[in-house]
Amino acid sequence: MSEFISVTGNSVKVKGKLIVAGTEKSILLEAAYAVNGDSVQFRGAHEIAFTDFKIDPPTAVFGTIKTGDILTLGFETSFSPIN
């Protein structure tokens, strides 16, 4: 995370850098969060285009089966204090 944008309800919005295959892009990321005891849990997803990161979209069976250019990256993580 490089910049905190906002908190609304149970959602947080931040700016950050995403590095895929050595290519770095700035992204705006929104995640749902929940406080559970002394931990905070985050869950979200972000779509990227393979070609934005200089990656050819995947193919199979010698190129006869092709995917699209868009990939959805999903994440779920939690943070707790160290006692």
C-alpha cells in the first residue's frame, strides 16, 4: 500500500503497486474488512490484463484453446498483533 484513500462502511480503498512478471503497475484496490476479536480480516479481488504486464494470455493444445486477456486476482488475509 502506498496511499490510503478511504474507509466506507466495511470497505477500505487504497492505492498500491502490483508487480507481476517483473512489470510494476499502480492500482486502486478496494477490500472488505471485518474486525474479529483482536484481528482484522481483508477480502477482495482485482482484475488485471495479462498484456498490461507484458504477458501473453495463456493457451493450451498448441494454441487451439485460448483464454481472454483478463485475470481476476482474489485475496483473503488477516492481521493480528504479536503478543
